[in-house]
Amino acid sequence: MFKKELRKIYKEKRKELSPNQKLELEQDIYTQIFELDFSEIQVVHLFLSIRKFDEINTQPIIDFLNKKNKTIVVSKCDFGNNTLQHFIFDKNTKLEVNSWGIPEPINAQEIDPKEIDLVLVPMLISDENNYRVGYGKGFYDGFLSECKPTVKTIGINFFKPIQKINDIHKFDVALNQIIYPRK
């Protein structure tokens, strides 16, 4: 299938999840993340959930990373050129919701993407080659290409990967791993 069609299908599938189903799926995803080896990882980039799009709630991941004394990084979107700026997210960071419904830092220290050790990547669906379908603006593909070559990239998603996304482009970045509910 093609990204446009997959985007539509999986936005709808995510919307159809009941609150209880979503909680159960999230618990499975959290368990897998919490079992990862963080010994070589200090700086973790993750997304702040867009509630109106029924994204995975990342607050339990943030709480876990804080307990592990990891540096957490979140992004701010530049819709003019579809790029992201990255900022340290701590207890003093104030957030403001942008026009897309994305919480963004407004008073945080900027950080270079090359300092990031792990990126937890949002997605609608992925394929068995670890390519992903997002919202179609290319923010994350551009961002991941700016990271150091050793950065670990893990997509997190409610759904099992499909066999193949048909319209992979040269700028699309395959992830190292996909975490989805095992049940």
C-alpha cells in the first residue's frame, strides 16, 4: 500500500481504539521500552503526545527516563520549512500547544541533534523493513538525517508492521527497531 492510503487507514484504526484497549496496548509498549538497555544512552529524544490524534501517551516514558537520570529532549516545529528544533525538557520547561495540537517548549535550552543517543519516533504504521508512515511532512526524516550515525532509532506504534510500504523515497530513514504491542 501507499503512504497516503496507509495514513488514512491507520489514523482511523487508532481513533477506533477504546480507552481501555489503548491503555492495555500502551502498557505493553511501556514494558518493552522499560526493558531496553539504557546503559550506553544518556540523551533521549521523544515526542510529546498529540492528544487530538490519539497518540501514545509518552508521560510514563518521561517519568521512567527522569528516574534513570537521562536527559530528555523534545522538539519544536518550524512549519515554514518542515524542520524541527530540539530542546532539553526538564521540570522547569514550560509548554505551549501549537496550531497542530503539539505541546512545544517555550523556555528551554536548545541542543544539537548530534548529542542525542536515542530517538523514540512517533508513527501511524511501519513495515517489516522498519520504514514508517507519519503525518507526511517529513519532519522526522530530516531530523534523523541530522543525528550522529550511531544514534539508535526506535519507532513506537499501536499496530504490528505491515509487509511493505510501496512508496519509500530516498530521503525516508529506516529505523533500527519498532516497538508495538506483542499481544
